[in-house]
Amino acid sequence: MTMKRARDFFYGTGNMTKKFAGEREELVVINDGEADLTFTAGKYTTWIVKPGEVFDERITEFESITITSTGSYRGYVRKDA
């Protein structure tokens, strides 16, 4: 089994689009705000992360993430070591 490492950290307040240097499959998004955060990873996958929640999943390959938020958040992707 290949070890995965945290890479491509991001954080912000408000809307953001982050492009990665290749396809990714593992994503962590932490909603530090007081309202729902919505994000789309890739073309077809959209999720809602409630305040205080952590999204930590392996998902369909994606090369970018678009976040819609009024509060603060942080996150990263994992990639093979």
C-alpha cells in the first residue's frame, strides 16, 4: 500500500477556486465558519459541509475545487508519497 501525504494546503474566507497540479482523489475540507460551506470537486461532485464539520474522503478524481462560503475554512489534498 502506498503512503499518502498531505499536499496543496488551502485556506480562506469567502468564495475560492483552487487548481491542483494534477488529478487528486483524497480531499479534506474543514469548515471553521458559522454557516454552511458548499464545494464542488471536479465536474460533477458537490457537497455541503456544516459549521464545525470535517469532510475527509476519497472521491472521484478531480483537478480543482470550487468553494462557496461566507465563513472561514481550510483544507488540503493527499497524494502518493
